[in-house]
Amino acid sequence: AAAAPADASSLADSHLVDALIALAGELGVGDIGLHLAVSYLRELGACDKEILQKHQSGLLALACLKLADAFDEHSQEYYMREKVSGYSRVVQGRWSTSSILAAEKEVAALLQFRFHRPTAVWFLRSCLHFGSSGYNTSTLAAAIDVSRFLVDLGLLDPKSDEHPPNLRAQIALLLAIRLECALEDGSEQTSDVGTGEGREGRWRLIWRPIRRNTCCSNERAGVVACLAWTCHLLYAQHDKWIRSGLGALERKHARCLRRLALGNLPPVEVLEQSLIEELLPLPAMTLRSPQVTKP
């Protein structure tokens, strides 16, 4: 069983979120539910500064996860209250079922019963939809695991909300496609990202329909800031979190991380330079439909 979340001084604490990731895995809560739970948790910390004086942070995290799990439930039985016993059991009885339910009700009230909100993982699914009928869907499918890892990685950073969730999703998927193409081409360590549409530019063709349908409102300043933040998490902060004992993300994405081989990533400057333009709206001429000449 997963350990109960340890008490933290802030609801944005990375160790608290790491424990939440572990609990979600133990309880079978999916990516949508996990990202919603972290969103609830951070909103609580922002809207009620006194809440940690009334409830332990670990109990609040558990209540957020249970609410998110219920909201993301697709069966006809999402009002089943006996689910709470499973939550109490997975934290080895640290909190009783009545304590979990009481915290859940208070959290719901503080959130004003607004359970739906945009998350990076929701936008990631939208991006994948637009790419599913494009060029080389097998590479796109292989990139899904990497993109899921990248959006999850952002959960550990309390500053993630400074960047729009749709942009975080776009960057995660584009970066994943770029890295997956490098792996398939056997060029993980290359600094040549290519400018054509041959082997080195293949990732641009895969990305093109996604860019056309999702990047229309992106602005350069936001793209540059969010891309730099994402690369910082991947190239620097990720390793620091591992050394500090955060391991839930590594366990969840173990297969992906073995394949990604983080030590062989292209230089960060190369990635940033090659990806910025690809996250901006396509030029107007590119967006026009081809003219059809009538016979």
C-alpha cells in the first residue's frame, strides 16, 4: 500500500504532490483525475490560508484526490460512498472514513463545487486528437508516453500555474515528438535538428496538423517562457527532485524513462531554438486551403 502523505507546510509542496501521484497509482485514478486533484489542492492553498490549521495537508490531498476521482468517474455508480473505505485502507487507516468524508465536504465547499477546470493533460488529449489522422501516426503513438511524463513532471512545480495548461500540453507533445524521432533515427545526441522535411525534419510533418489546429492564439513571449520552464524541469530540476527523494513519478513512468535515456538528450539550446517557431501560429499562406480549378 502507498504511504499516507506526510504533513507539509504548503499545499503546493512538491513532496505532497509526489505522495498524491503515488496514491493515484495505488487507487487506479487516471491522469485526468490526478491533474484535477493537484489543481484543487493548489486552489485550496490560494483561497484559504488558514485551512492547514484545521486539517492536515495529507488529509486534504486525499480529499482532493477522492473528489477528482468522483468527478472523472464515467460509470453510473459515481455516488457510491463505500469508495471511501478503499481510500482509508490505502493510507493504512491513518484517517478514518468519517474524517475523509468530512474533509471532502469542506474541500468541495471551498472550491464552490466547481470541479471542472482546464488541465494540461486534458489539452494533451485534444492535441493528440488533431494529430491522430496526420503523418506517421505510429511515431505519434510512441511519443504519447513521453508527453504524459512531461505534463506530469510539471505537477511537481508549484509555479506550473504561471503557464497556460494548453501551452504546457503543446510543448510536452512537441518535445516528445522531437525526442521520439531522434530515438527512432538513432540520433539522440545529434545537434542537427534539420530544417527540411526529410529524415531530420520528419517531426515537423507529424506536428504540422497539431500546430495548425491548436497554436493559433500562441504568442512568442508566452511560448519562450513556457518552453524554457519545461526544458529546465527536464534538464535540471527533474534530477534534483530525484535526489531529494521524490520517486512516484519515476515509478509511474519507469518504462518511458528507460527508453528516453535522459542522459542522451540533445543540448537544451538546440531544442529551444528549433521548437519556438513551431509553437507559433502558422503563416496565413500555409493555413489557406488549396485552390481547386473547375474543369
